[in-house]
Amino acid sequence: MDREIQINRVLSCLAALSRNGVAAPLLYPIEANRALFQAMLSPRRYCQWLHGRAKRLHPEKLLEISELLPEYDPVLHNHLMTVERNPVLGLIRPLVQRIANLILHAKRPLLLADFGAGGMEVQRQVIASLPVGKKHPLVTFIGFDISLAACDLAQANLASQLPEGISILPSAEACARWLQQSPAPSARPIRAATCRVSIFDLPAHFAPGAFDVIFHSFFRHHLDASVLANVEATAARLGRRVWEYDGYQNWPTVMWASLFSWHNPIFLAATLLSHRRFATRRQLLASHKGSRLRFYGNGCYLREINYQAKRRTKRWMET
Ligand SMILES: C[S@@+](CC[C@H](N)C(=O)[O-])C[C@H]1O[C@@H](n2cnc3c(N)ncnc32)[C@H](O)[C@@H]1O
């Protein structure tokens, strides 16, 4: 569809949203998105927006377009997966390599959870990267996501790597039950499920340290400070290790995104507002005590926290 038609359609949906009366916290993100979509109608206005308004936005008050207009959720997930598949950008490569490496060196079965898994493109790339015929213990991937569209996409996306299909689980309770079943016979020692649930519902159904690794990608920046503390506490409780992968603020990423996604204004808008919500390098460095933090040239970082080692140290100190 012509980009101008797409932009005007979003602008009229935003106008309808404000006309229908919305809660006060939504007024700021609606106006921020409206101004950005208006600016994207011309390259000159877009550059002015980048050099002016973008820098004055309040990240903690922002919401992306799919959070205001959920009908754009599938479009955004699809485009994100297309970008994540681009070998030149290598957007999720460091995380994919880290997980593949874990699997190839595993000595026992692994249970790996993904918070805010989206279309499970990380898992697809991990499975595709494992050498065919190389033996490893059973690996169970579970993608937790609150969005129905994401769970549907995950099912379709993983079909190319797991022809026997993946399980679709409607709740945390169903997921806990599924994990107790023995895995169905399959060509590879890998099984996967997508579970439609908010990650905050998980602690009631899983024991502390239930997952070998909990990882998440492009998830953290969606959370405001109060929710983030809750996510970190949930991950610390349920995961032996937690791997956080997200973008950090850097302007080359904005330039790349502008060129690469100019013809997809919905994705470009989501990328720009995400970028504004990313932590800065300085903020990440200031808060990474007790974790291992690495920055990558693709504009992303990986932070690893070993809670199992922390629990062991705590027990040792107490005895
Ligand atoms: C930007 S997407 C990232 C998708 C995927 N991790 C990737 O890298 O392609 C963020 C995802 O987090 C999900 N999400 C947001 N809040 C959530 C929550 N409380 N519980 C589970 N999923 C959540 C959204 O539905 C969305 O699919």
C-alpha cells in the first residue's frame, strides 16, 4: 500500500481515538505518534522532527503505535521478523549465537523460556543454525507472549524448522501441565510451545529456578520503571540465568532505520519511538553490577545474570 495512504490511515485512527475520549496517560503518546506520522509525510519535515522534537520526547510517557492501535500488531511483528532475518543487519545474531552455543555444549536437557517472544524468530534462527546431525540433549523452548497475533505468528514461523509443529498453550497452567508430558517422538531433540499469557502470571505456576535460561529480546524497552522492576523480579525468581537483549540509544541505528524502513512508515514510527525508549549506554553501564554486559555494533546489548551462582553464594554466606 502507498506509504502516504498508510500514514493518513494511521492519522485518522489516532484522531478517532482522541475523539472517543481516552484515559489521560494516553494523550501524550497519541500526540507524539500523531506528530511523528505527520512529519513522515515529507523527508524535510521528518529531518526537522529528528533534530527537534525527537530529542525532547519523554521516553517514560511514550507508547508505540501497536500499543495504541492493536490492529497494527501483526504488521509490526511481521516486519520486525523480516528485519531480524536480514543477514547484513544481524539484529538478533549475538543472542542467537549465545543460545546455540549453550545448546551445543549442554550436558543435560534444557528448558528455555522467552519473555515477550513475538513470532519466535530467535528460536527459528537458533534451530536453523544448529548443525544437522549434531547430537545434543533435549531442548524445550517456550515463548510466552500476551498477544494472540504473536502466538499465531510463532506457530507459522517455526513450521519451517519443526515440521511436527509446535504446541499452542492458552495459559500458564496448561504450560506447566504440557511440560510434565513426555515429548512426542520427533526428528530432532527439540520441542517448542507458544503460550499466550502475561509473564506476571507465571510465578503462581512455576517453581523458583524452573527455567535454565530466561531470555528476552526487544522486550525491556516496552516496560516502564515500575513494571520493569516486576519483570526483573519474575525473571530472577523463575530463571537460573537471565539474558536480556535489547537496543541501546545510538544515532547510527536511527539513520539505518530511516533508510531501511522509509517505505514502511508504521514500522519506522515504532522503531523511532522504541529507540527513544531504549536505555543509553551510560545508564546500562551504571546498572550492570553483578551481571555481564556486552555492546554490539548492531546497536544492541546483551546482559547476562547468573542467579544460580548468586543463590549458591548466598547459601554459602549463610552457612
Ligand atoms: C517488540 S516485541 C518483541 C518480539 C520478539 N522478542 C522479537 O525479538 O522479535 C515485544 C513483545 O512483548 C510482548 N509483551 C508485552 N508485554 C508482555 C507481558 N506482560 N507478558 C508477555 N508478553 C508481553 C508483546 O506482545 C510483544 O509481542
